[in-house]
Amino acid sequence: MKYLKVLLSQGRLLLAWTLLLALAIPARSGEPGKLADEVIQSRYTHYLRNLLHTHNGDNRGPGAPQHDDVRDRIAAALAGQGLNVSLHAFQWRGDTYYNVVGKLIGKTRPDEYYVIGAHYDSKSTPGADDDASGVAALLETARVASTHDFESSILFIAFDLEEPGLIGSKAWVADHPAERIAGMIALDQLSFNWSGYTHNLIAICPPNTDLNPTRTAFENAVRSYSGGLTPVYGGVTSTSDHAPFAALTSAISVVEASWSYNTRMHTVADSVDEEDYIDYLFATRVTRSVAAWLASQAGAIPEAANEMRLRLGGILNASNFVGGVAAASELITLKGSGLTDPSGATTVSLRDSAGATSMAQVIYSSNTQINLVLAAALAAGRATMTGTRGDGLQQSATLTIGPIAPGIFTADATGLGLAAAHAIRVTPEGSQFVQNVSDCSSGICIPIPIAFGAPGDRVVLVLYGTGIRGRSGLAGVHATVGTSALPCQFAGPHSLYPGLDQVNIELPRSLRGLGSLPVELSVDGSASTPVLIYLGAD
């Protein structure tokens, strides 16, 4: 196919760049509210779709192709957030299995622990809802918690072999009978939200009828910080990983109230690829509640006056707020506290694995957030980022530099929903017509249908992202629009704005009139968080 050369005016491209100036996310006062507001839906979505083997054909059952790999991915994700990670080994039927344990050490009560658990094995299925949805919530809660200090210590445990009978959680409790566990929550199925009478209800299930302060505290967190969920009593149950912890502490299982209506549970259809199945917003609201509960119970410590906090979990791709790996020339958002000082501008440097130090280009700064562009030449591997305030106070965090870290900007700068994009319609004579794909003038972004025009016209979708230009080659960049796999005509740096990348995809006329469809970009095997476009019938 002959690729089209598409042109955009400088004024239209300014739209994508100025989105970066709107990325500051306000946080409410009070530590539970702060932590709840730091939970990011696009980040949760990334974990569930891109990390945990939840697509059609995946299998996380014992001995299955993705079982051990997902364990290692969870361990790497927790380590990448700065947690102390270990594998707790146990035996089952003559083989060795492992729980993944991430630890945050408390500042004043380091020997007292709060536990967040979820299980990463499945019933030999993709297990998107059961229970990758709980693991994704665990990982996002751990990321948020890693950017704060707590009075008590926290354990984030991804259990194995829940499905055969709570084997992993029973083994952990048996091996830690003397631990001072002050409270435990098991996250088990959080993403199916039936449209019937259980809609937006989250069930709380204790293991017995004893007085349960964890249940009470979590109910309060849901009411105050979930953003729209209602807690309900789910009855006593001993079939989730909270049950063994009843010997040590007050424990609960948190589960979607709609679970009994989930006909895909324990089938190969428990997949993120199922249409209208996974409710990412619902699961994110549960995660907000978990973060708020943790802040109130484990004692999140407010920042001291003039304190500067910059942690690994707060180094995020500016387009979709995914972290873990950063790339040269990437647009980065730093989330922290005390990042600026009235005495002068904050600077950010990075020392890469080769020992070379470079300065980042800061394009926005506030007390809690800095947006910047990394230098163009960075050696791959572990690097140290250092922020220096105007008064000389410094804070450093380590991160991993890789060739790519793809993300696509969205129209409302949240990392979710409508793409920050244009569609270019090209006539057979070569005339070009630029179409906006969204309208955010009212404060709420609504889709504008992409018009395909006359039969001889061709339409190119232009996406704006970052962390893409380091691709191995254009052949390694693919887009999926709905279920259609499409090649990319261009994927590389934009000529005007530092750090901004552009991806051009020709849309075939077979997509005409299909309405709202997700667009997902794959760069050298690394997937971006999906964005949306609306395909018109014209």
C-alpha cells in the first residue's frame, strides 16, 4: 500500500502539547483522601490488560504457560515500586510454589503489619475477574503506598494456589504464626459489575461472626472515598484468602456483589477481550477504598514542613500514568510532595547506567507534580533521578531506562477515554481535511464521529503519545482498532514539541459506521493503554 503523507498545522498540534499543562491532579486534604485520589484508573487498566495474562487463550493455572511468568511479573512490578520483595516458598503435591511478598517498612511500628492480599493463579483460564482484578488493585495500591510513609508496616501478598483450596495463604499463615497482623483484606473479584440490583455494590465478607474492626473501617472507607460505591454485607465465607488470617487478626474478603451473576467466572471467557465485561471504573473505585483504608489503619504520615518526597512509584509516563520503565526523550510526570520551593526553580537530573548525567527539560512544576522531558541520549539500565529545589534540598529515586515506554495521550488528559488525536481525510486529488475526534469545550469530552467521506477518500488517524520513538523499526509498531490489526505508516518524534511522538494509522473503510472502538498500540511487543475513537457512517 502506498502510504499517505499527512500534514497538520502548528496550531492544531499545539492542542496535544498543551494537554501536558493540564495534567496536575488535585488531591483532597487528609491522608486517606490523598491516597484515594492518587489511584489512577489508567494505571489499574494497564496492570489488568498488559501485565497479568488476562487475554483470550491465556492460562494461569498451576503448570500452565503463564503461571510462573505472571508470578515473576508481579514480583518485578512490586520491586519496581521500591518495595522489598521476596518469594515465600511452600510445597503442594510434591512441587514448590511461591507467594509473592512486597514489604513497606513502617516508621514507628515496624513490627506491626497490615496485609493486602489477592491470588494470581486461575482456574486454568485467563482469570481476568478471578482474580487478576484483585491483583491489579493490589499493585496499584502498592504503587500509591510506596510514595508515602506509614507508622505500621504493610505486606502486599500475591498468593498462589487459591483455587485448589487456599493453599498459598494457609502456608503463609502457618509459617508466620507469631506475626503481629493488625488487619487483613483479601481482594477477590473486583471488576464485574452487573447492571441489575447489585450494580455498584461491593460485598464485604468476614470469615466468622466475631467483632471485626477491619470490616467496619473498610465500610467507612468505601462510603467516604470510593466515589460512588455502596458497601454491603456479603455474609460469612471461608472460601477466600482472608480465611486463614482469622487465626491472626480481623480479616475480610472484598468481592463484587455481582459475582454470582458472572457466568464467565471459571471459564475461558473470563478475559479482558470479552465485550462489555470488565468494569475498570468499578474496580478502580474499589482500589480507592483500599488505599484509603490503608492510610487510615496503617497510619499514613503527613509530610513534614519543607519535606521533599520523590519516590519511584511517582515516576510516570505523562500520557497514561504508567510507570516501571522510562525511555529517552519521554514525557514524564513526577508525583510527590514538596517538589518546589519559592526560592527558585526545581531542576531534575538523571544519571544513567553508563555514569553520564543529563538535565531534564522541566515544562511544568508545582508542589506535588512536575512534568518534564528526559534527555535524548540515555543508556539502558538502572538510573538515578534527582530533583533539586531552589533552596538546595534534594531527593533521588532509581528507575529503569529502556528503549521504549509507549503511551497515548487522551483528550481529557486522564490517560483514559477519547484519544487526543486528529483524523486526516485525503481525497484522490490530494486535498487534505483535518477532523477533530473529540470536543472538550463544555468541560466534558464527547466524541466527534470520524467521517470517511466519498468512496475514493482515505482516512489517516493521527495519535499523539510519548515513549515510542525508540522503537526497533516501523515493522514493530502495530495498532489494533476494535478487532482489526493495522500497520502504522509513521511512528516517531513530532517535529515541533520535545518529547511528543506521533503515530499515523490508515483506517480502512471496513471500519466505517462501527461507532466507538478502542485503539491499542503495540510497540516492539509492549502495549499501550487503550484509547477510544468514534467511527462515523459518513
